[in-house]
Amino acid sequence: MSISRFFVALLFTVSALASPAYAAEPHWIRVASSHFLVLTDGDEKQGREVAVRFEQMRAVFGELLARSRVNMPLPVDIIALKSDEEYATAAPTPQGKPIFEAAFSIAGEDREFFVLDLAEADNWRAISHEFGRMLLNYNYPPTQAWFDEGFTEYFASLHLDNKQMQIGGDPEPISAVRQSLLGKLTGAGNPPQALVDLLNKSPWIPLSTLFATKPETSAGNSRQTLFYAQSWMVMHYLINKGKLPETGTYFGMVQNEKLPVEDAIQKAYGMTSAQLDQAVKEYFHSVVPSLQTPAGKTPSGPMAAVTAPVTYDDVGVTTTDVPEANARAAVAEMDLRQPERHDQARQLLETIAGQTSTDNAVARRALGWDHLVKGEYDSATEELTTAEEQDNRDVWPRYYMALTRYRAAQGGGQEIKGLANMMQDLHVVLEIKPECAEGYYLLGWAQRSGGSIHGATDSIRAAIRLAPRNQSYLLEMSHVYLAAKDWDAGTALLQQLSTSSDAQVAATARSDLQDVPFLMKYGVAPVRKAAAPATTPAAAPATPNATAPAAAQPAGKSAGTTPVAPPAGKPANSTTKAAIDVDDPGLETPSDVQIDRRPIHYLKGKLISVDCSQPPAAIVTFSSGVKTLKLKAPDYKLLALIGADTFSCAWANRQVAVNYKAKGTEDGDLVSLEIR
């Protein structure tokens, strides 16, 4: 060992021993349950209890929304630290303020981190709101704001022990003085107000207005407002009165049929918005006594304790020892996502990775990710390759390697390097992590880029199924349709996305719509002069429930004009480049190409039969009860499907919903099909 390397190792060892967090030489273990991994320096009993609580929360979520399968398409990293002091060295400290919450989360497109303080009782409750939102994003179609906020407030009221659960109580604390985790008593300023008190003291928002409103915030107590309180109580009513099926019908009418809120409420719930409003108020007054049950007494009604869907004894776990360096690297990998801790975490990772006495794939993987988000693709590739060599059982270096190839191609407009290797890596990832939505997205992009349109269609559909709210996945599906020359489906989806709540997706969709005539005429997408690339920050601001840095997100998904690959079997010829510069003054304008601008109609009814006698076309006989239509899909393998993975020519007598463009009074072109 060189003298310089010896002193680096010695310095690391001495400083570690001098640090309070290291002085006790913590014994790290990893506790694995069916769906979660918990890294902890606590004992096995504590680690198992954390795993049990997360399994219970997942099961309660599925029970509330009647989901037999609960998707978790991102890796969930749970870190449980045994002391207040050690937790304080990991928790975000915005502007140096005291730390009150016993857990925090950091969310991103590559993974989700949940960090808990084992020294505090019921620490998991501090992240139950964020955990519920994560599950909602991956398991429920897009909705209006009141539903999301009402559900997550309701979910955050969950109380659990090893056998029982209670849910429905007021989720917000009411104490005016709080003690920080390190023992400091602090006035809460404007103390959080109980939601029950807000509803008792304030005039309610008319329900038709609430359903069309986006949440407002107030400084310091962003969830203690009438919008959140009333959304919580509406959800309380809908869940406990068994009206979630009607709510699904309501969203279908508002979002698909574009009915006004008032009309959709009337048709879905069988009452006017004023009548539904009154029903919710009456329900609220009936449960107020239970909501205000004194401490120490058992509440009744909807808040009564019941057997949890998963109990402590139901959850089996396995426990393995984790070397100190690996555990510290895993914690530092989380710290990289926090701006105030980023530099210190990187130094620690470099020290661990530089130790010759051990291979540490986690440190190399984390350093590779850090290079990736900075746009340092060669350095990222080097670190990730080393990580894979050191631990070929870890699939995440392969995933980040694929993401690096994607970012390099998208960010710099470079030729795609190693496309076959990228797809091979992603197949390995998806074989081991079949719920990885982002893996399917990247694979679909790679397949489209390589000309495999059918493969891209299947992959992007899988991504959408696992993360139905991700608008970028829908945007990529529109590109797949255009690459397959399914102009109707591609244009219809782009028109839908042009009004997306995701501003980047909406802007890209509008730009792509303008490019469709050009693409139809020349078979390739136009190239627009790119703006100067922005400097990619090392990390974005993080808060206790922060999202991951923007730089961690796959670039180019929804930024600018997205190149569309030529359809399979239709490469650009020798006189036409893969993309054409639209600023060329001598270029002919494709004014003779027309987009099909027939309006898209939406109907619910019954699929009577399917005729696939002239493949790949299919004729769907559809009845709405009033009329019967013959709807044609030019290629049923490329038809946009909802509620089914693949099209079946054997379908008959199925309840469905269709989007179509009419040709005459009895026939039309099928744009999408939803199996209900």
C-alpha cells in the first residue's frame, strides 16, 4: 500500500472511531420481508417491526381501494437508525431548524427512500402520508386534486399495532408546543389546527367548487386548510358508505367524456352536488363524537379498531448481516439526494470506494449515479461497470447503465451507443424486478429506436400499467404510434396530452402535433435548432418529503421536440437523413398532407364480437344500447388498450368503453378500447 493511501485509510478509521455515530461500532443488518428491505443498525426485533408496519400499510391501501395487486414499480429503500443522534445526522435540516418528525422520505424516478428514527414510537406514521401518495400514484388512474389529497389525509390517520388497526381519525396534530427529537421544547408558532375544528368553524366550500379546485397552501401548515379538511371528510364518507365505485364512474365522465362536474355528479351518484354536499355534512356530524373521543378511550363507528389485514405473525422475514462499509455507503447514497449533505456524502463514498481491502459495489453504484445526474457519462459508465463487476447480483448498476446511454443520446443528440447492450441490461433488470416501470419505459424507447415497434408497444404498455399517472409514458406511446404510422392513435393521444397538467409533456405534445404533417410526408421528424444546454445541478433542494433532484430524472422525456424513429422496415434512404432540418429555406412545406381531424367520440356499451378474418385488421361490433357500430382497427396489435394487456379476437359480450372516429352512421375507426 502506498504511503498516501495508507494515511487516507488511517484518517478514515480514526475519524470514524472519533465520531459518536461510529463509536459504538454498530452492527448493521438487512431485514427482508415479502415486499420490503430494511437496513438498520437496530436489533432484529426493531427491523422486523419496521418491515411489518410497511407490509401492513401496503395491505391497508389495497383493502381501501379494493386492489388485489399493489404495484411498487420503484425500489423502496428503508433505513432505520437506532438513535435520535444518528437520525439527526441524516435528516434534512431546512435552514437549521429543529427536527421534529421521526421519519422522512425522498422520492425520485429511480428509487424511493424512507428513513426512520427507531428511538421514537410509531415513527412510521410520520411518512404514512407520503407512502400513501406513492402507492396512489402507482395504483390509481389520474384524478382530481380533492381525491388525492382526501385519500392521503385519510390514509395518514392510520394507527397500527401487531394485530389491529384504526383509521379515520383526525390526521393532524393539535399541540402548540412540540419537543424536538433532541429534546428542545419549541413553540409551534401557528399550531396545526385539527381538521375537525376547521370543518366545525368554517363555511364549507360548495362540493361542485371543491371538485374543480386545486389545493391552496398556507405558510407553515400547508395541509391545515379547508380544502384538505373537506377533501378528507368527503373521502371519509365515500369509503365508509361504499361509494368508491360511483366515484370511478364520476372520474370516467369528467375525464373521458368531458362532462361538467355538476352533470357528472348527478349521473354517477344519482343526486345533485347540493344533495351530495348535504349527505357529506350529515355524515360528518354523525361521526364527530367518535372523532373527538378523549385520549385513552376507544372510538366507535368507522374509527373503531378492527383486525389488520396483515398481522405481525403473518409477516415472515429473513435477516442478513451487512458489513459496516456497505451500510455506510447505502446511507450515503441516500444523502447524495440532499443538497446540504451531498458533498460530505460524496467524500465518504469516494473514501469507501478507494479502500483496497474491500470491494464496495454500493459505493461505486452511488458514485455512478452522481456522475450520471451531472451529465458526466463516461465517468458514470466507468463507476457502474466496476459496480457490476464487484457484485453481479445487484441489477441496479445495469439499470443506471441503461439510463446513462439514454441520457447521453437524449441530452447531447448523440448517436445511440450500445443499444443492444442497453436492451440486454434492461431485460436482466426486468427479469429480477418485473414491476420496474422505468425499466419498461427505457426498454420501449430502445426498442422503438431500434425499429422494433411491436416490442416497444408491449414495453410501454407495461410501463403505463405499472405507473398509470406518468404522462411521459403516454407521450412515448404516442411516439410509438407515429413510428408505426398509426396517425390516428398517435394524433389522438398527443391531442389529449397537449392539455396535460405536466407542463413539459403538454409543450412537447403540442410541438409534436405540429410536426405530424412533416412526419407523414417525409417519414422522419424535423430537427429544430436546440437551445444551449442548461447546466445540470448536482442535486435539487430536498425537504422531509422531497422529490429526488430533477437531474435524476431521465432527460428528454418531455423536453423539446422528441425525435421519432422511422417505422420498422422504413429506414431513411440515401437522400433523406434520419431527421430533416426544418430551417432549410429550400425545403418544401408538406402542406399537401392532412391530419385526420374528425372528432373523437367516447361511448360505453357492450362488445358484441370481433372479426379478425383480415389480419392485422379487426372489426369490433359494438352496441351502446341505442345503436350498433362496426369499428375498425387497422392493426389490432397496435390498438391502444386499457384494462387488458393484449387484444383478443375471441372477445364477445364484454362491457367496454371505446374512443372512435365516425365514418358514417353505423361504422367508424377505432382509436382505443377499454375493457371494463
